[in-house]
Amino acid sequence: NESMQKNHFLVLLGLIVITTFTQSCSTRGVHDEYFGATEQRLLTHSIDQLVSMLPENDFKPVKGQRVFVECHFIENNHPLQYAAARIKLEMTQKYSLSIVDSIEKADVIFDFFFTAIGTDRDDIGFSTPEFVIPGMAGVVKIDLISLDMYHGVSELYYFMTDSKTGEISKRDRIRSIIRTDKLALPIISIPINTLD
């Protein structure tokens, strides 16, 4: 009995030590600026994939007509401008639609509402608590085992308006996520999926 209690105490003590010197973390970072090539590629590939996912059934019936396209987001930024240009080119190239510069000239009006357009980074796993090494700038932590997930995310829904009848129809939300993930270990990182 005494030996069994001693074993339980040692197991409990071991768990307390492991918990004290390691931490499980999950963090998310959302970026507004796109400085690095990886970040730019994640976002543009996500937008390109999203545009390719637009359902043909919505655009084939209006083939050859004049369309006005407007893209909306919570802020007017460079990714939104890229997405608008990409959508217009897809409509022109794939469906032979004629893009016009005003609602008055259009047979059909498309309003694309982006609910997400950016990159995010998730980190989940076990690592040492952050610590400072004298002589080095900033704090350091060592990953024991963690998953570092870096994503380009774009998501939208849209309205289609017939300018003659005034009929408005809303289309379902579409989402595209492009990933580059890696498994982080104390000495090496192992890529799980990468950008092509």
C-alpha cells in the first residue's frame, strides 16, 4: 500500500513538473499587410481558387450580356482590388460577359461581398514557456511538438440584380483556404503541406 501511494505521488509530481515547464498554446495572428512572398502567395492563390469556384450556373445564363461588377469589403485595400480585377477577368474570359463602368449601362449587376480576405496564422501544441537569453533581443521559446498553420483565406457571397426587372437573388457563401503547415519539433520542422 505504501509503495502504491509512493508511485501515485511520483506520477503526480512528474505531471506537475511537466506542466510547469511546458505549456500548451494556441495562438492566432491576423495580418493586414502582405510583406513576404509566402503571405502574398497564400492570399493570391486563395483568391484565384475562390474565383474558380464561382458556380457556372449563375453566369452561363447571362453570357454575352453587359454586367456591372462591384466588390465590397470592410475596407478598400489592395487585396480587394486584386480580387475585383480577378473576378472581372474571369467573367470576361470564361463567360464572354462585357464589363461596363456604370450601373446604367448594365443588363445585370453583381455585388460581391467579401467576408474574409487575408492571411492568418495558428499555432497549437506544446512548447517551453517564453524566456530571455542574455545578449539576445526578444524572447525565446522552444517547440517540443506543435503544429504551425499558415493560411490564406478568402470568402464571399454575392447578389445578382436584373436591371430590367429589378429582381435580386442572393447566392451562397463560398470559401477558399490555401495552407502551408508544418510540424515543429525541438530541432527540425517538417512541412505537412506546401504551396506549389
